[in-house]
Amino acid sequence: MKIAVLGSTGQTGRLVVARALERGHDVIALARRPERVEIPASGNLRVVQADVTLPGSVANAVAEADVVISGLGITKKQDPTVLTEGARQIADAAPRVIWLSSLGMGATRGALGAFNGALLKRVLRHEWDAKDAAGRAVRDAGGTTVHAGPLNNKPYQGNGRLVRAADYAPRMMPPMTPRAGIAALMLAEAESPRFTDADTVALFDSH
């Protein structure tokens, strides 16, 4: 399978790239600054410069991909429209998209309860509206949005699963989410689609 990864230099995106290569896929790593892609280009990895602010560059980069997996994020210094433009361009150009979003927005609004929901919106106030709109654009185009709780760098124990957002039972505390686990779940969904045109939530069972 040929998989394009948007946000390939980010903490989650680079894990998606690494896992996809480990599983033998051909990977197209999209990056605004290709020199920041940590894994050297090889027979199975092609690094492509793509910037959502440059018309056509993203569409051209994903033209050959079977699926696009996005771990795209922004800093507080970046224009949040990068998220919405990225989602719209990918949704228009790619046959299928799997897009990382946050638990508590979109189809999962209210899932964190009033206090935690308000706190999350305050923390993400710079990008909240754009991130919400990006996920909606992907879903409306038939893609899969993966809503995750707070991300951490703990090892993945193989204990994760995706559930439909409609089937998610709200919890007092949001489920913590290892980035390596999100990478694994998004790649598994790319390999064996189960949630096309759906909002999902990433859950990780405790051992």
C-alpha cells in the first residue's frame, strides 16, 4: 500500500512514518521542510516538499497515494487556517483520509464533561475552530476522524482500539493516549478500513 503522511515531522506523524515503513508500506512523507524528516529517504520512503499555503503542492504530493494519514498540528505562532486548508486540500485530492483530531470537539463535543470540555477549549483556543472545521471537512468527504485524548510519549502496549464516536461513553477523565498507539491505530485503519465516513475515538485499556 502507498501511504502519504501529512505532518510527517511532528511527534505523531514521524511515528506513523516509522510504523508504516516497518510494516512494508511505501511511504510518502509530506513536509514543509523536508530536511526535518528524521528517517532518511530510502527505497520505501519518498520525502516530498508540500505546503498547504502553496496551491497544488499538497494535491500533487498525494496523487499516487492510496490513503493519507494526517498527524498535522500547529504551534501557537502558526496561522490556524493551515489546519482547515490542509484538510480541504487533502480531502479533495486523496481517495481516503484518516485525520487526527481531539476528543471533546466535533462529534465528541460534550464527551469530557462541562469542566474538562471548557478547559480543553481554553487550552486549544488558538486552533479550536480551525481544528473542528478540519475534522468536519474530512468526515464530509468520506474520511475517518480519530479523536484522541491528551497525548503522551509512553510506549504502546498493544491495548488500543477505535470505537465509533456515537458509542463512546463519556468519562470523568479523558483517556490518555500514547502517540505510538495512535500511530498504530491509524495505520491499522488504513490497512483494514472499518470506519469510513465516521468519527471515531481512540481508547486504550489499562493492563
